[in-house]
Amino acid sequence: MIIGPKYKIARRLGAPIFEKTQTQKYALHLERKGKKRGFSKAKSEYGIQMNEKQKARFTYGLSERQFSNYVKEALLKKTENTSQTIFEFLELRLDNVLYRLGFSPTRLGSRQIVSHGHIMVNGRRVNTPSKRVVIGDKIEITPRSLGKAIFENLDEKTKNITVPSWIKFDSIKKVAEIQGKPQMLKTENMFDLNAVIEFYSR
């Protein structure tokens, strides 16, 4: 998916949603541009909902169609907490799991790792980044890919990563197992999925 100029998009949405905008360099960039005070004029309710939808979509690097399909699927399920269901759909994507493990510093990088056939789920090679994993699934690097340059210094890359509690990771064997469901915490997200639901429910 072609995203466009990330600094400009992050400024427009009012949140550092991309990895490259979560740095001191970006903060200095905002200061130089005089953008630290945020939006200059109030948004309408529709504008706010649209903004939250875009923040969530760009965070996970999804196209409009991909993202809207997740929301529509969650709405059809009619669960008690639709926003939690959407969050689970997003977090349980295979590319996102690799990102959470620290296999790549970006979700785009994790997507490429899967697309190039470097990952197995339950012993079978998978090349679909959007594959939704479930509790009990085991994720590991294919034996033939372990020695590739993309996985060099993997221990160094992952040593400071805090793996979510819903993923069990054996750092020696490089095997991850899904052992629970991701829980949405408002304090940890830069977007409001309730506003997203309102946007698609219009």
C-alpha cells in the first residue's frame, strides 16, 4: 500500500502513528514547523470520526478496503464489545505479531518477511501477511531462512522488545505461541475505535 509523506500525514492526523514519527527527530521537526500546538480549527463530529479511522488504518498500514472489511466483520458478529473485536482482528494479523516480537522495526518490514516465505505457522510455510492467528498457533522462522541476512543479529534486535502478554516467545528457539487474546487499552492506543465504529455506522 502506498501511504505517502508520513510526516505530513502524521501532522494532519495529530498523532505520531508511524514508526519514523515516534522519534526525537520528528519532535524537532514539529518544532521547526510550528505544529506542536496541533489542529488550528475544530473538527466536526464526522471529521473527528474520520480522523480516528485514518489513525487506526495508517497505524496498521492497511488499505481502506482491508480496514473497512475488519470493521464490517466485527459489526456482523454483534459481540458485546465491537471495538475489542476489531482490535483483536488487527493485532492477530501475522505481520503484526512479527512486529510485536521485534522481528522488524516496522509492520511493513514484517509484512515483507511473511510475503517472502520466511515464516511458518504450525509447521507450515505461510506467505499471507493478513493471516489471522489464533490461540495455540506456533510461529517460527523457516529453517532455510534462519541464516539469511534479514535475521542477522535477531537477538540484539529483540532484546529490548516487551512482548505482549498474549504472546509466549522462546528467545532461544525463536518460536512464538499465541496464548491469549490481545486486550485493548485506551492508554496504549493513539486512536479511538468507538469513533471508528460510529463512522462506519452512519
